[in-house]
Amino acid sequence: MPTFEVQRRAAELERQLATLTGHQRARVKPYGKHLLIQMHRDGGDDNDDSFDTIARLTELARNSYSAAFRSHTGRWEPLPAIGDLATVADLVVSLLGPYFEPIT
């Protein structure tokens, strides 16, 4: 079970993603030292629990994160993003913009 601090950071990242993308369809799931960024699958509605994990942030040190993108093969490919939570969130949304577009 994630600690309170990890859950707090996941909620903070989710709020930042909503601000950066202009919608609230991105979800953040704590997983060990990672924060998984997920989007609804094609055709999923807001009540559906079907998500695709598109990126992850990994805590390197206190308030320092790296980012990786999940490729079509399922491998994690590193992104050129290291910094605090807000900085890395901004870079991830900038680099992976099309993946954050809501499915309508």
C-alpha cells in the first residue's frame, strides 16, 4: 500500500496534469517509487476502469524525478526530463501531447 506521502504526490501530479491538459481524464497511480500516468482507453467512459499507462515518473531523490514513456512494445523509454514534480509534469505533457488528448 502506498504511503501517505506518495498518495499526496500522486494527487498533486494529477492536479498538475489537469491544469496542463485542460481536462481531468488523466489519472496517476502510485506504484512503488513510480507514479504511473494513465489515460482512458479508446471508447472508455468516465465510469470505466480501463486505462492505458502512457508514462511514469520515478523518484530519484527527495523532490527529484525522471520520466519514461511506455512504447508500443511495452518497454520503458527514458525521456529527457529530470527535475521537480512540476517541471517533469510540464515536460511530459509537452513531449507526449497527443497521448493526453481526450478520446471523444
